[in-house]
Amino acid sequence: MTQWAIEATALTRRFGELAAVSSLDLQVPSGSIYGFLGPNGSGKTTAIRMLTGLLKPSDGHVSVLGLSLPQEAEALKRQIGYMTQRFSLYEDLTVWENLQFVARIYSLGFREARKRIQQLLSTYGLEALARQRAGSMSGGQRQRLALAAATLHNPSLLFLDEPTSAVDPQNRRDFWEQLFDLCDRGTTILVSTHYMDEAERCHRLAILDSGQKRADGPPEVLMATMGARVVELEAPDLRQLKQDLLGLPEVVSAAQLGARLRVLVDDRVERPQQWLAGLPQARMATSLEAVRPSLEDVFVTCTGAAREGQ
Ligand SMILES: Nc1ncnc2c1ncn2[C@@H]1O[C@H](COP(=O)(O)OP(=O)(O)OP(=O)(O)O)[C@@H](O)[C@H]1O
């Protein structure tokens, strides 16, 4: 196995005037869970489609599992699994029939298919639903079926495009347990999401915005090196305080969270807590607390989202 499951250099896809993905450099380590974090329209699906060989890049080089794309896309197909954003199985077929259909696509023999399907039904808690039509299942059940279908042929690389957008928090947690199980068994996973908590579970991630990669690395490194520190304030008039603080060049962003104001202070300010406490704008503050950064803070600092949203 090569060190990198995916390597891309200057990967670009244009649709007319629009650069949906622009000069993307990427290295995804084998055996890890790698995240694409970005808002709607940031280019996550377009990048994934290029990395699966389904969409031709306008520019750049891509190698996936040692195969050059798009030239070797056909050879790649059997080695990857792809769970698309929308449920792409047959709603009129039962769970069993859907999996049988996928097994036929991968030319599994009758016995082999039956064994593998039974295995998958057990892994993904679908045994009792085997004879149920996919169209009548809940979001979480459909998602488990889609994951079973995407992994039926034991791919070494799995692409998941916003897999948890239609499921509740408990199902999301269970789903991530299943991803870690797959990863423990050696599968490399590339997963796109716009949920920050989900991105934080990845071993590494790339932050995408308007088709460009703004940052990449392990979540804890991104949080430690984002160039700002976080202080939460409590005060009587948070809306006014927010406006006042945003006028200061040292303040990267300020966002209200319930009764608190979360302030990102440029890390050139040595003691952000004391600095804020000494500002006349913050004289009414009743509490000031330094807190751990989140990926949302990283996102705000590297995309400039906070200032645009003022
Ligand atoms: N086939 C296409 N033709 C024209 N424009 C496209 C096409 N596919 C995507 N785009 C545009 O490219 C940009 C990136 O879209 P993409 O679907 O890759 O983003 P995304 O991050 O996956 O968004 P979402 O979270 O909404 O799925 C968008 O502006 C989109 O409208």
C-alpha cells in the first residue's frame, strides 16, 4: 500500500466561468479518515467526483490508489465505494434485493453474495428489515443501507458525500462508530460534511471555501495554529458590545452564543483576556473566560466569514 491513498496537484474544475474547484493540492494518507469541510457550493461534491474518476478535471494531476485519473478510472472503479449525497438505491426494492442488485454489479456468485449480504445486514443492524422496501425506511435506516451497499465489495477507499445530512444526532454518532470500524480494518475514508463536530472526528481535514482549500491538517493542529485565541464574555448588552469589538483591528470575529459573546482575538495580542478586560468597550462585562478553540473558529479565521457576515 502506498503512503497516500489520494494525491492531487493543482486539481481544477471549471463550469463555464465558474471555478467549482480551483488548484486543489491534496494528500490523503492511507488508512485514515479525511474530511472535506465546507459550506454549500464550496466544491466538495465536484472534488469528490473528480477523485472517483466520474468527472474529468479541467486541469491538474490526480493519483488515486496509485492509478492516474482520468486515464485509469475504469480500473479504479472496483477498488472504491461511493455513497452519494442523495439516496441512490431503488426505493421499490427491498433491502435484500437492493444489496443483491449491487452484488450482481460486482459479479459476486450466488453463495458469495448471500454470505456477504447476511454479514452486512448484521453489521449494519438491518436483519429485521431485509424484506422491507427501501422507500419505506427512515433516514437512519436508509443511510445504513447505503453504507452497506457502498462497502459490499470491500473497497479499500470509500467516498462519502455528506452522508449524515438526513439523520438525527444519535444515528450520526452510530454511523461514525461504523466508519471507525471500517478504518480500523484498513479502509481509507474521504468524507465531506458541513458539520463542524463531524469534521472534528476526522484524522485530517481540508477546509474548502469557494472552490479553494483554505487550510488542511489534523483538527487539533488547525485549532492550535489558527492565528487567534478565543475569549467568551458575558455582559448586559451583547449586541452593542459585539459591534464595538468588531471595530477593533485585533478582533477577528465576535459571535453571540446565547448569553455569551465568543470573541476571536488575533494572537499577536499576548494576553487576550486581560487585553479585553482593559478595553473601555468591555467595562460592563461580568465575566471573561479563555476557552478552547473549535473548528468553527478555524473556519471563520481562514475564510474571513465573520467579517463578511457583519
Ligand atoms: N454540473 C455543473 N454545472 C454547472 N455548475 C456546477 C455543476 N456542478 C456543480 N456546479 C457548481 O459548482 C459549485 C460547487 O458545487 P458542489 O456541488 O461541488 O459544492 P458542494 O460543496 O458539494 O455543495 P453542497 O454542500 O451544496 O453539495 C457550485 O456553485 C455549483 O453550482
